[in-house]
Amino acid sequence: MCHSVGRVAALAGVTVRTLHHYDAIGLLRPGGRSPAGHRRYTDADLDRLQQILSYRELGFPLEEIAVLLDDPEADPVEHLRRQHELLTARIGRLREMADAVEYAMEARKMGIRLTPEERFEVFGDAHDWQEYDREAERRWGTTEAWEQSRRRAAALGKEDWRRIKEESDGLHRRLAGLLAAGEAPDGEAAMELAEEQRRQISRYFYDCTYDIHTGLARMYIEDQRFTATYEEIHPGLARYLHDAILANAARRR
């Protein structure tokens, strides 16, 4: 089949001007022309465009993409394999960034005070520290828990924060394991992990009552940033942790 430049632009989500540019530099020349001289793209052209856009999404410059696609020893399967590897690596980095964002939000809420170098070393650099500072103070700055967490955080050093992060990671992995195994969130194992999280908050930051803990649970499913972070760990984990916290609070009461 042959497609007009407008049709291809709409299908690929690019502009007609972009397609004209790709033609001009020899990156994507249309396979045919209409009797009036208009560009007509074949299915093979669409395949090549898909490869171009995939590499562009991965950050490759156009000149390098041309070299990759015109490599006589590379076939379409090889291009897909390479893109899959690159995308998988990017997904891994994005997950790490999502974790860093969660830790950053928690840390700023708790009043963390590390040097910029230590912050990046422990939590990564995928966040805006000043923005989290402002948001945390807006939301909790007048509460007793905020003041208590700031006092405790002032006594914590880099290794303390690293240990807290490792404990949190381990707890999340165990929760994800329970979810994957089909354990109910109001089961004994899930409720014990919810209780462990509450005690961890109380140990390091502020006295986390069951009412406060259930408030955090609501935030996990109502604040899309928290929800997204837990969903990256395991689909459904935000709701699972929420339900486990509520079940644990109910039984403790």
C-alpha cells in the first residue's frame, strides 16, 4: 500500500515538515510518487520510520540513525533486538528515578538535612529538592510530627539514610512478594509488614499513630506520584499496601 505524506504524519504522530526534512537529508525517502509528483510512502517506508522514531526516542542523533539503518549487515530483527535492549535499560533507569523521587518526597517531608553531594549519592539526582521542601512544608509544616521529624532528621547522617533506604527497599520487596503470591492484604503476613513500616517511621522520624498511618495509606493511592512509584515496584502494590495498613490499624484498635 502507498500512503500520502499527510496520512503518514498522522499515523506516526510527527509533522509533515519532519517527513520533508527526513526526505531532504536522505534518512527516509518515500518509495514512490503520485502522478502529480506528491510523496507516496510504502509499508516498507513506514517500517523504516518506526525504526527512526524509536531511535530518536532513545536519544540517537539523526546522523547516527542513518548509519545504523543503512548498515548492510543489520536486519530488521537485529534493530528490534537492539531497541529492546536499550528500552529495557531505560526502563530500569526510570524505575530507579521513580524510587529516588519517592525517597526524596519522604525525606523532605521528614526534614532531611544532607549536603547536596550526600543527597545525590544516597537518593540520586532525579528530583527537585527545593520543590519538595516547599511542598512538604506547605502540607505538614504546622504539625507536631513535622517538628519531631525535623529534630530527629538533624541527627541522621549519610549512612543512617542509606540504612533507612535499604530497610524501605527490603520491606517493599517483601510486600511485592506477598502480592505476587496471592496473599490477602488483610492476612497476617501483610498486616505484619504494614506494622513494620509504621514502626520504622516511628523509629526514625516521628510517632506514627495508627490514624497517621492510615492517612499515609490514603496518600499512597490518592497522590499519583506515590501510586506510580509503588506501581513500578509491582502492579497493584499501592492499593495492596493501603489495604494492609487499614487492616492492621483496624485489628490494633
